[in-house]
Amino acid sequence: MKAYAMIIVICGVILALLFAGCTTQSPANAPLIGKWTLVSAPGWGGTNVTPVAAITAIFSDKTVSGSAGCNNYMATYTVQNTKLTIEKPETSNKTCDSPPGIMDQETIYLSNLQGAASYAISGDTLTLYDTMGKTLLTYQKAGI
């Protein structure tokens, strides 16, 4: 009977050690995960973000989706440290006439999103940069 009790204790210790080593680690993209609202896009040649066309980016584990102003979009992305690669976004197929310039703004936004090569987060601000370190898009953290 003592041998049986000893086996149970040893098995319990082994299981405890195995489960102790199974900690959940945050994915590398954890700071990105959440909803972001575009606040500026300096590379748009002076074109400001159209106020009535909320542009959003919702980063989940492996996809980014949101509103590009008129159409919704979705793309896969990968993160390694602060390097960011966003694949070509798929979009819905609406045409918006109002406000003027919304479709041009959307085209530029999606191009800049796909052109992102790195990112930085400072407080509630997410900035995406191109391969030369030029700011492409700047977002504010938003609630979901």
C-alpha cells in the first residue's frame, strides 16, 4: 500500500511540474490587438482624414480589418518585434459619392496600410512607418 501511495505522490509531483511549465505567453502582436481609429496620414500630400468617414483598424491575432471610409476591409498580417507586414487587403465593393474624395482617400489609405513595414506604440497612439521610416498612418486607441 505504501508503494501505491508513493506512486500517486510522484505522479502528482510530475503533473504539477509539467503544468507549471505551461504558461501562456502573449503573442508578439499583443500591443497591436484592439481597435484603432485613424487620426492622421501625413503622407497624403496635405489631404486630411475626412471627418465623416471614420477609418478604423481592428487588429486581432492574425488579421486586421475595419472601415476604409466607404468599404470594409480585411487583411492578414505578421509581426516580428516592431516589423509589420500587411498583405493586400480584401474589400467590400461599394462606391461612395459623398463626401467628395472619399474613394480617393480610401485607395490611398489601403495602399499605405499595405506599405507598412514597422510600427510603434506610444501610450494610446499607434504609428505605422514605411521601409524608410516615414510615417504612413497614425491611429488613436478606441474602445470596441
